[in-house]
Amino acid sequence: MDNIKPIKHLFTRAAFGMRFEDVSDDEHLTAKATVKQLFKTSDNSDSIDIIKDSTDYTMLMKGDIGAKKIFLQEQRQQEKDLNLAWIDKMSKTDAQLREKMTLFWHNHFACRSNRASFAQQLNNIQRSNALGNFRTMVMEVSKSPAMLQFLNNQQNQKGHPNENFARELMELFTIGRGNYTEHDVKESARAFTGWGFNKDGEFKMRPFVHDDGQKTFMGKTGNFQGEDIINTLLERKETAYFISNKLYKYLVNETPDPAHVSAMADVFYNANYEIKTLLEYIFTADWFYDDKNTGNLVKSPVEFLTGLNRQFYITYQKPEVLLLFERALGQVLFYPPNVAGWPGGRNWIDSSSLMYRIKIPSTLLNGGIIDFTGKADPEDEAYIATLHNQQQAVATKVQAQPDWDRFLNSIPKDTSKMAIAQFMLAPKLNNTLIDTVTQATDIKQMVIELVSTPEYQLC
């Protein structure tokens, strides 16, 4: 297993971790060949389609309090169902690279929606474009009812422009702070007047509230529409740099290397924003595999949970417990803290979340009990309905079933305990870990101890 170090690193970044069953018998397998394989298995975009929205919202607004209460309960259940469907997909799919990138775009175009069907639609836009063209994705995201609603563009009308969407489009989604002026925000907001959606969640351009006057944006003057603004932003190389810098922090190192990011931006810009071309460049670059770029990123809560599910083939009698794990670890899918998304990196770890991170693996793998504490964000209440008193610790029996036979049988014969340990962890083994391995008499127990270490939180 000596030749798999770069391939294992690739799996930790381009996917959700490498399993023993992913180890090929082909001794000549290269990282470059693995990159091709990861793209091949992610060729097709298989959308999530579990939310069927048949609610008549016009009638609902006229309805009584009882009807609204039932509607809200249905929405909460749909939000749970959508969250669990995506976790399940990430945990089982062969299209790991597509889902890993969908998770990136989910945080890049961070959005909360009070309609699960809108959230599902946006998630599928991000999935179908995850390895495609960034320009296409920005256009589709910008026209999605989830984003138009979240950033108030439904209220953006001629004579009364709402600048919220136009500002975030520049600051967070494309060119980045410092590369536009307040005048650019005001003028671009005028270009997006009239962009909205109907009761069925379909994009509608409403000409009667659109400002069709001349606008001056980034030094150009014309009767600009929203599409013109997006195209102008992508003409600026700063946008390619902004996205490349963010991707570097997600896939390579939390501290960007300006020279590498600049090279990435050149590739991205010259490829007319083809995401696949940029990713191929990153995954085949020598610096991607440097020691300083391995075992140095903190797994996000969703990557952590998904990785455990995949590594140990875990099934859940009550999958809702995953929602409690997300809440305890600080990343509830479809519920980013704000439009800037989760800050990520070292911010994932605090004393409370680290305690849960260390405890969760043994709880899942040994059928244990875990305590959930803490006061809920009111908007997260749908996810912690089982906690009747949110100030009080609640012990929950985690009914999870790992497939230990499959896991243990997938370990190549004659693999040493030390090799198993090094395979399970991204960082190099320190003296404490070496002692754990040396003293272990049972492989299963050793593995549980290894995944219950701080080192397992790194990828």
C-alpha cells in the first residue's frame, strides 16, 4: 500500500475519503489515472427529487391559522426529508466528486428558503453545474426562486430598487469585495429590477416593474439587463481569482499560496470558467500533493459524518439522529448562518463541537448513547424537535449499524496494524498514535480508537 499516498490524498479532497475497498490491485495506478476515474464516475448528475410541492400558496395566504400551522409542519418535515436525502446520497453515491463540489457550491451560494421545493431546486442547480460552467451556474442560481426570495429581489422594482441581491452577487458570488463601487451596486440593482418568480416557483421577468433606463456599470453605459451585469462581472479576471482563491482553501490549504491561486485563475479564466478544467489542473499539479498540503484541513461536519458513513457502511434505524449531529457540530444543510455561508476551516472546531466529534465515532460504531445540549437557533427548531427542553441534556440512543464484516474483509491480507492506522488517518502518526497501535490486540477496537482522535478530524 506504499504507492497509494497521493491517491489517498486525492480521495480526501476530491471525495469523502478513501476506503480499503478502493485500494486497487494495480500497483501502477497513478494519481492522474485516479483523477480521470473520479471525473468519469461523476459524469452524470442525478438530481434529488423527493419534494413534491403541490401547495396552493395563494389560497394559503387567505387561509385560517389552522391551515398555516399544518403547512408549517409539512414544510419542517420536507426540510428534514431533503436534508437526509442529501446526506444519504453523499454517503452512498459513486459520483463523489460531483457531490463534494455540490457541497462547495451549496456554501458558496449560501441560501435559506422557507419552501423545501425551492431549496431542492437550487441544490439540483448546483449539482448539475457542479463540474460544468461557472457562468451557466451563476445565471441559473440568480434566477432561482430560492435565491431571489432570500435576497429580496422579488421586491426589486423600478423607482424602488432593492440592492440586496446585486450587492451579494458581487461581494460573495463573483468578483469579491474591493473590486466594485457603491455606484456599481446601485446601477446593477436597477438592471435586476423585475427579476422574480411566480407561485409555481418559475422564474419570471416582469417588464412592467423593470427599469429600462440607461445604466453605467463598471465603466460601461447601456440599457443593461441582469444577464449583462453577470457577463460584465465574469469579463473581469478578478472574478476568476476570487473563485480560485476560495477553491484553494476548500481543496488545498486554508492559507492560500498567491502564486498557485494566480495560476489557477489563469486556467479558469482562459477556459471560459469551465470548472472541470480548473479542477483537473489542481488535482494534477505537483504542489497539490506537497506534504504541507496533506492532512492539514479540518473536515466540515458533513464531510466528517459522510466519511464515517462511507468508511463503515453505516445504516440508521432512525436517520433523524444525523440532523442532531449536524446541529451539534454546527453545520445543518440548507441552513447556513447567513448569506456568507459557513466560515469553515479552523472555525469548525470549538470545545463543544470537538467533544462531539471525538465522541460520535465510538457512539456510531459501538451502538452508544450521546447527549445533546444547547439552546437552538429558532430557525433550526425543525431539526431538533426531539429535544423537548433545549436547555437540558437529552440522551439519545443512536441506533446505527456499521457493517464490520465488510469493513474488516476489505482490508488487504497481511496489512500491518501500522499500515491500517496510517491509511485511516491523513496526518502522519505521532508517538501517542503509534503507542495506541502497538498496544492494540483487536483490529476493530484499534480502528474505533483511531477514528476517535483529533487526527481523524483532519483530511
